[in-house]
Amino acid sequence: MDQQNHNMLQSIGDAKSVPNPVTAQTPYQATYQDLYHQKQQQLRTIWANQYREIEQTTDFKNHNLPLARIKKIMKADEDVQMIAAEVPVVFARACEMFILELTHRGWTHAEKNKRRSLQKKNIAAAINQTDIFDFLVDIVSTIEEGGEG
């Protein structure tokens, strides 16, 4: 820092004692940020556990989603001729992880609004507020406008 800037800071006072209006927080904002950081840590833990589980998987025969249905959906595209045996397995696992992530983020919104049940509007809020779900924003807005549900 040059001498002129140093002298200016001394004349104003200790820069740490002057509250920065951008970073000054109300108690509500501080609580929300604590909750946000807690939820981010939970997501990191979930993903670390998922990664560990994937690495340790040796049984590829048992799945939570029906592989035949996944294969049928994939074959609905007329450009798909053949599907390797491992593709539905990997796709099923990816779908499980997607559902887990979306559910967890929706649950965060439900808790933020002091609700103990997950609702469609919580999932919509999670989609609207998470960049990785941008591809779903149009679908959610269409459902909300149409009043389906």
C-alpha cells in the first residue's frame, strides 16, 4: 500500500472498525448464511459418501430403478439402435443421484419455510435457485402456469 493510501486510512480511522455496508449483516442474514453453509456441507458429505459407495460397488445386479424401463425409454429414441448392457446400469445410478440431489435441495427449502413435508413448490424453488437445474426451469414454469399438480 502506498503512503498516501495509508495516511488516508489513518485519517478515517481503523478500517476494521468501520462497518462495510456490503458485508454488514442482520441477525436474520447471519442465521440464513449459517444454515446455507450447513446445507452446503451436508451436500458435500452426501456427494463424498456417494463417491465412496460407487468406488466400493461390486454388485451391479441390484438396482433401485427398473433397468428394463430405462432401456425402454432409451430405445424410444428412433436414433438408438443398440444399447450396451452397462449403459442402463450407469444411467440408473445417475438418475438415483439426480433424484437425491434434487430432493435434498427441495428439503432445504421446506425446512427454511419451517415445513416438515416436501411439496412441489419446494422442488420448484430448488430448481429455480440452482444453476445445475437450469434445464428444468422451463418445465417448472410451464407446470406452475398450467396449474397442474
